[in-house]
Amino acid sequence: MTLHNLDLALRVNEPSKPTDVSSTDERSFYEKWEHSNRSCLMVMKYTMDKSIKECVPKTESAKEFLEYVKANYTKTDKSEMTTYLKLLTTTMYDRVGGVRDHIIKLKHYFNKANEMKVELSEKFLKWLVLESLPASFDAVKLTFNALKEEWTLEELMSIVVQHEVSMKKNETRSIALVTDQGSNIKKKPPHKNFGGSKQFKRRGNSSQGGSSASASSNATKNEKFKGKCNFCHKIGHKQRRRRKEMTKKRRPSKHEEFVYMGDGSKVKIDFFGMIKLRLATKSLLLLHDVAYIPSLRRNLVSVTTLDRQGYSFHFGGGKVDIFSNSVLIGNGVLFGNLYNLSLHHGSLCDSSSVNSVVRCKRARMNLSSSMLWHKHLGHISRQRLERLVRDGVLSNLDFSDFETCVVCLKGKMTAKTRKEKIDRCGSTLDLIHTDICGPLTPTALGGYKYFITFIDDFSRYGYVELIHEKSDSLNVFKAFKAKVELQLGKPIKAVKSDRGGEYYGRYDETGRNPGPFAKFLRNRTLLDMVRCMLFNSSLPEFLWGEVLRTATYILNQVPSKSVPKTPYELWSGKKPSLHHFHVWGCKAEVRPYNPQSKKLDPKTISGFFVGYCIGSKGSRFYCPSHTTRIIESDRAVYFEDEVNVDSNFVPREIPFGEEHVVIPFPTSYVPNVDIPIVQQPDTNQGEHGDQVEPDFPVDDTVRVRKPAISDDYMIYLQEHEYDGYDASDLVTYQEAIHCPQFTSWKEAMDNEMNSMYMNGVWDLVELPQGCKPVGCKWVFKTKRDSSGRIERYKARLVVKGYSQREGIDFKETFSPVSTKDSFRVIMAIVAHFDLELHQMDVKTAFLNGDLDEDVYMEQPTGFTEVGKEDLVCKLNKSIYGLKQASRQWYLKFDKIITQNGFKENTVDRCIYLRVSGSSYIFLILYVDDILLASNDSDLLIETKHMLSTHFDMKDLGEASYVLGIKILRDRANGVLKLSQRTYIEKILKRFNMHNCSSTKAPICPQKDDEREEMRTIPYSSVVGSLMYAQVCTRPDIAFVVGVLGRYLSNPGSQHWKAAKKVLRYLQGTKDFMLTYRRTNILDVVGFCDADFAGCIDDKKSTTGYIFMMAGGVVSWKSVKQTLTASSTMEAEYVACYEACCHAIWIRNFISALGVVDSIYRPLKLFCDNSAAVAFSKNTRSISRSKHIDVKFYFVKEKVAESLIDIEHMSTKSMLADPLTKGLPIVVFQEHVSQMGLLEA
């Protein structure tokens, strides 16, 4: 455009339009600008990709158009920039390839970072080069810092290379091998014995010992030395000032230059001297003729040399005592094949130096430290550690460092209780103790609020399971029972519980004496360990589920007071191994399994150790930057001396208090458990024995009415769970105030609070006596558009509605959710009549509802008013989280909308219609999302204005992305498409299938045995994710999702393979769109089919039906029949019945819309079974149909009333066939295409 002098509109804003008094130059300039503007717009739109052009808001300004494209589609290199900066600052010289190549590599990273507009100076690069070099280059560093003149990078490289060449000339090739005993060290020739071989080693020390000393040899005697000592590496003295530690230093003679190892290799001795060691008893041990050997990894003291000097020893019990003239002066503990000498903390050679084994962070720790193993094993008691040593599970530990643990005091301190003698069973599974604990706050990962424990009385071996609600406990127990009985080969004889509601109805009057784990003793032990392990780290509290599993795993491996061996040994007959234990919460570098990783991608990701895998040798890690946050891997490096705790960290309060929940059960309910359950005495205690029952009575005989919540609302919740899922979303308020995006989250919270104040949601009052306020919390969501870009940060204040009580805090509930069928029917009408389609969003919708009950809420976290901390919020309006909030919002919305001329659809009460002359408008309500479809733009604008007057609305313009569905329109050709590509990509990435190879069909059995194998592979964890895609736009996977959903309670190893095939199919068809188009006649046509006795488990048939409108599917279903059909005709006729019921619903719904005239004619329904078609039209009864239920004669009635017209169709043309069975690929693809599911 610049070459043709047409870029004026891109450089200059639009000038004022010429008027009658404008000059000729002004008119000419405006015409030139307008010509440039039109030309630029035309060129950009015709040369731009269609997907980008459709996402750009409508504008007549070429400059605004280009600025939007720049702002949203300019390529960013932040990730690449971060990679180069990380490489630049973390790359260290590893002596591979030479120091010249190392500097060239750093310079390459430096240039790459500068190309990305990161301003880095050459001085900074030179500093990085020096910092990346090991300590053997300290002389160069000292010279560089001492000189006033500045070196160039080339001069620095030349000097460093020369220094490396000089070092290599003087270097003696040697192999460092550590022996197990000092007596294995030999000299050649054996002229003189020496007291031991001593290595004064520190982190980063080179193998050459004289560089620092030589660099400082010219200092004056009176001048205070500020460098490091070459021997002990402490600052402020030279070698001669350390005579107290090492004296009588001498160089080795020619015959003493090397020490020869057991395998014949040799290591060089730098010099000899005398060392004074302060032992743990504060006695002084003098070591004469100590050989200084930097290449040795351990500090070795020769027992034979000490024996010659008059010392005596006593070995036994994994310990060694050292005597001088029969006086004990020191001791050591056996670790591995060496005795570790116990030194005083003020000694020159501290214990961390003596005990170092390999050059890694874990090695610098004292692996025989009892305090370290105390942390490894979840802060168990000293008595348990001593039993582990006595039983041989652990090697000898040094208990000299076992001090009072502050973490244990904070997490475990309790009042003393009276102990009673308890009888113990004689064999495993004789008695199982069980108890449930919760709800715990905050909710654990996965939404768990409770946990249930199962403890074997004989072995004290325990299991723990996390559950969402108490009602899940019975199913969890059944799974536990089947598992342990199969494992041990014998049945459970009795179960002891605390008469909790989870096992209501199966009790004896036996078992009055409380068992050792009756109620809260084991739960208290677990929670004590959870508190301690969380105190010892600063990881989020929602990881309590991971800590709980780890604590249970530890308790099974360590001794218990009431059993002679460890629970694991009594349970399995094998001794446990504790060598794989690590400190919970320690930092780790984890290498996850990722076959799609690129060559230059980092091998590991940073995380924190949070537990052990069950059934494999790997560990579990919390990685906040990873998609799933929790990953499992057996390849990791642990940094146990770097537990995630700040230096000034103060342990936070983690109360883990349980809120009292009363679950009424009908008296007639009896769980189907075929074992006796022993009762505990009934008490008024809560879950932990410190909460009492409420004053009000609970009538167990009254049936509780459950509100009818439609399947579409459940799908709506699922859509918000999966489509709104973002690994970067925060969980707690504390995370928000400490995260880098705090400013954005703070602004979002302020906006939410402003909405509360503007709507007068609450008044601060004193809490009335006898009332209990409900809690509240912040929920954080990152809102993204259809392309995955962040639109805004959203914070919502939510009431903890689970603590509300029906009849007191609320009476009825209802959720305003339109069905997906209604949505698709209106989309078909929009495509056919080319209606305007716009979208609006209700800001803080639930705040518009008025409350009928008195509800009190705690003040929001972070916004407590100063001086009014004791007051609570009395709610005047409904708020998110209240059980009645959605119903109150719907009542308010329905009242306003009907007062303004809209009429509610009696079939779907969330669809509204307004007619004004020949103009009409449809309104679709989906909680707080609104779609408007109209044939009149003025009526559309009027409706928007009306809504904005009564509610705080956000006008989103033309509908493009709603409910996780992208809407694409080609109005010139009368086409409307619905796509879920973004959602499918999200679930593929969530389950690590985003790079998988595709398949052409989700299920395609070719023979009977393959069909039978398919039926036995029914379930996977992705069913919930697939459900939303199937319900919205993907009828092609309806059958396979239905089959997967039949076996939700019994997944196996093969189930994941079946679900992966569906994901692979979605990978290859994620561009498929449900397409509607303008047709000559707008009518509804149905197809129904059945697969006779298709289920091999119970021989029941599968029903499938679809309804077409405007060239695409608007409704479908695939479901297993509830009865067992005796013939193909009966199965097909039952399918006709299901389809007829839905056909009547569609007919009534479309009739209420009043725009489709053809709906008043009989609705055609095609079936491929002639007997079923004839039976639907025949009024006579035949012998083979006598057993058919009366309700199915509903089909005959509707056919006779001319509401439904059932006709026969060939099986080859039956579009509902893919909803009942697997088909060959070619046939399946043909049917999918005819449904209107077309590739973009």
C-alpha cells in the first residue's frame, strides 16, 4: 500500500467530514483519505485468512482493523525468550568440548536474547561467563576483578583458554575410588604410615589445591587477608593462620606422591599434616601424618594407625566405641560398610562432611540422622524409629540429633486420655474397623470433602479412600471388601463402625466396647500427620488428600504399639523396605513421560514430592505449571534439604475442622452387605468427638422431596467444569494475593464487591442468638475466548451452600436452563429464515433475586470491615452458592420479561417469544447467558435496551461462542454451523491425547468375537468429558459414549483403550461441524432404529433415534432399553415408542414458536422394520404381541390421531443406525455426512 501511496488511512486518523464551508483542500484530503481507507480495508480482508477475518469486530476504519489484528495475532516469542534467558543464566561449564566452545555457546544464547529486544550488556555477559566457570578458574576471576582496565570478551576468552591449557599440562590422570575400610589403602613403597586420608571438601571445590594460596602470596604480613583459606575454605585467614587445625604441613616425597587403591588405581597426595578433631564427647583426637587427597569423596580414618597409637575399640550392635586408656572418648555408627565418626558441631570437619557419599544435595545430608528419617516417615515417634532399627528394617541411626520437633508439637499436642486394655483378634480380616471423617476444608483436589478408613484389627494395616459425599461410603466399602478378600483369599468376618448414617440399618447389639480405631483415634493420628507434613512445607492446603494417602502408606510400613511387627509384615508376610522414602513436600526435578517432547525441550519439570504410587514403583509430584498439576513418574531427583519452606516461615493454622452434617435416611433402607456389622455405642459426639447434635429433631420417617433437575442442567454443570477448566486458575484467596497476577485478581475481586454494594446484597448486623452463619469463599476463573486467549480475570464470591438446611434456609430450588434440543431447533430456524442472532450476558445474575428467608453469611475473606469484625452479613438478595439462588433469579427474570410482552414457551420454560406485527424475537435463557434471534433489527435493539434497563447486561454482539460451542454463519448461502473444536482440543490435551494419531470411526466391530470384546470394554475416565460434546454437537459418538457409560462402577485395564479410540476419532474429526442450511421446505423428519439383544450382559436391546430439520440433526438419543425384548419387532416397536414421545415434544415446542407451518402436518417417522410399522397401524392384537406393555400402545394412538406418520425405510438408508451399533467405516461415514455433520 505504501508503494502505491495508499497507506494514508493507516497513518492518519479519520479527518472531519467536509461541510458546506469546507475548503477545496479539505475536501480533496478527505476524499484521498476515504479512498485509502476503502482500499486498505479491501486488501486486508481479501488477503486475510477467513478464520481471522471472522473474528475481527465490524469496523469501517482500516486503521482500527489493522490495530485489532496486530494486538491479537502478532506472534510473541515470550516462551522462546524465556528459554534462551534460562539457558544463558543456568549453563555451567561441564569440561566437555573445551572452555572456548562453552563461551561461544553462551555468546550464542546472549545474541538470541538480544534479538528479542532483551537489553543485555556485554559486561553482563562477561560476568555470566566467569560465574559459569568452576573453582579451578578462581585465579582468572580474581585477576579480572582486581584489574582496573576492562577486558573485552575476546581477551577474556583468550586468557581463560590459556589457563585451561596450563591446568591440563599439570594435571595427573587419576581415578578416585572409595574403599570401605581405611586398612585397604596402601602406599608404594611402604616407607611411612599416616593417620588417615583427609579431604577438606566443599561444594564447587576443584581438584587443585594451590590456586588461592598462590594468588595471595604477595600480601603483606600486617595486612588483613580477605580471601579464602586453601585448606578449610573459610574467609579471613591464610594457611599459616590455621595451625590449630592443621600443623606440621609438609610436601610428600617422591615415594609418597600416590595412594594405591584395592583395584590397583592410584590417587595423588598433595601434602601431609596434623588434624585435631573435636569428637561428640568434646574429647580431642589428634591425627598425625594426615594425607590431603582432594580427589577422595570420603574422609577416611585408619583404624590400624589409631591402634598403633594406643587407642582401643569396641565393635558391636552396629556401633563402635573409641577408648584412650580405658576412657571413652568417642563413638561412631555403622552406615553401609563404614562407621561414621560422631563429631562435635564446632569441629573443623563436621558430620555433613564426614558422611558425604556422592556429590549431590541429598548426599550432603547425614543419611544416618534419626531426625531426617523422622521427616521421611511423616513425623512418627522416636519409639517407632527405634523399633525399625531393632527389627532390621532400617540401618543403625544416629539418635544424638533427635530433638524436640516443633512441627510435631503444633500438629499433635493433645490432652492426656485414660488408656484401656483392648483385646486383639487372632487373624487378618477377623474384624475391620471403619470410620468416616469430614467434611474437611478446603476441598481436596478432585472435589473430595470426606475420607473413609478401613483398619484390620489383627495387623493394624489400613486403607483410606477419599469420597465426595457420605453417601459414597457404601459403594467404597463394597469395593474394599472385594479387593481384600481376593487378596488374602478369605472373607471378612465382622465390621465395626460408629453407627454413622453411612451404614444405617445393619446393626447388632454386640460390640459395645470401643475398639482401638473406633471413631477418631486412627483419624486423629492421620490428621496429626497431615498437619505436621503440611506444617513442614508451604504447599497449598488443598493437597491434604495427597498427604493423607502418604500418611496411611507410612503407618502401614512402621511399627504400631499394639502389634509385635509392622502392619505390612503381618498383612503380607514380607518385611517392608523404606529406602524409597522421601521428605513430603521436598522439591524435585521430575521427568514425565512425554513421547512427543522435542529434542531441545527441557527433560524435567520442577515440582514437589507429594506421595507414592499404588501398584507401581513411581512417586507422585505436585507440579503447578503442568496441565494436570499431579503427575506420576519413577524418574526424579529429590532435593530433600530444600523443603518448600521460607526462612522466616511461621507454621499456619490448619484446623481441619469437620462441619456437622446430618444425613436423614429412610427407615426402610437397608444396605446390601452380606456381613455382620458390629455397632459402637451411640453418643452425641461429632466426627471427632467434640461436636454435639443440634437441638432440633430429625424425623427420619419423612420423605425428602428432591427437586427435579433436568439432565441439561447437569450437562451445564459439566460444561462449566470442563470447558472452564484452566490449570492456571487459583483455588484459594491466599494463592491470589501471592501470585504474579495479583493486580488483575484484585481488580476482579474489587469489581465483584462493588456489584455487591451497588445491588445492596447484604447488611452488616449482629448474629441473632441460635443462628449459625454460612461461610463464603472466592472462586477464581480465567475467562478465555474461542481461540484460548485470556479475555478477563473473573472473581466470584460464593456462599458455601452445602451447609444450608432445607425448610429452614431454603424451600425450593430450580435452575433456568434451556435444553440443547431447543437450542438446536432455534439454530435451524435462524439458518432457514436468516434471522439476526445476538448474545448477551447478565452480570452477577443471581444478585437480582430477592430472598424470602433470613440467611446470615460470614464477611468475605480480605474484605472484612475494620471495627466490625464481629458482625455478619444478613443477605437481602440471592448470591451465588445459595441453593435457592438460581430459582430466585429465574422468578425475577420471568416476572420482568413477561411484563414486557414476552410469552413463555410452555414446553421449555426458558424459551420466550415476543411478536410485534410481522416481527418476532426469540429469547433463549441459559442461567445467565442469553441468546436473541429476531427477523427485525429494531425489535432486537429494543429488547436489548429493555434488558439493560432492568439488569446489568453485557452486550456481546453477534453470537459467535456460547456454551462452549462456536457459531459460524455464511448468511449469503443460508448456512449456520456449530463447532466444538476448541472444547475437543481441550479434552484431548487434558488427557494427553492432543498428539495422537486419528482413527476413522469411534467403534467398528467386524466380527462376533470383536463385537463381544468391545462390549467388555465399556468405561474410562473420559466419559464425563465426552458427554458434553455428544450432547451438544456430536451425535456420531452417542452410541459409544452410551456404552462406555453403562459400566461406570467397574473400569478395567482395557477400558482406557476403548475410550482412547473415541479420543483418537475426535482428534481426526475435531473440525466437524453440525450444519444447518436454508431449505425449500422447513419440516421435521425422524428416524428410529433398534439393535436387538445387542448387550451381551443382559441381552437387552439399544434404541436410537434422530430428528432432522433444515438439513441437520436437531435431536438424537442412544439408550439401552429397560425391558428385554422377545423379538426384533418388539425391540423396533419400543424404539418407535421412544421416538414418538420425543416427536410429540418437538411438535409441541415448535408449534408454540409459531413460525414453522409444516409442524401442523403429521410428523414423519421412519423405521426399517416392516412388522413394527404394520403393528403401529394395526388395531388388532396378534398372539406374538400379547405381552407388550399397555403404555407402548401410545404409538397406535398418536398414529390414529394423525400426529405421527410411521413409514418403512431400507436399513441401508436408516440414519439412526450408527446410534445403535458399530458400523463399517464407509457406511458410518456416509451416515454421519447425511446427518449434517460436515467437515469445515
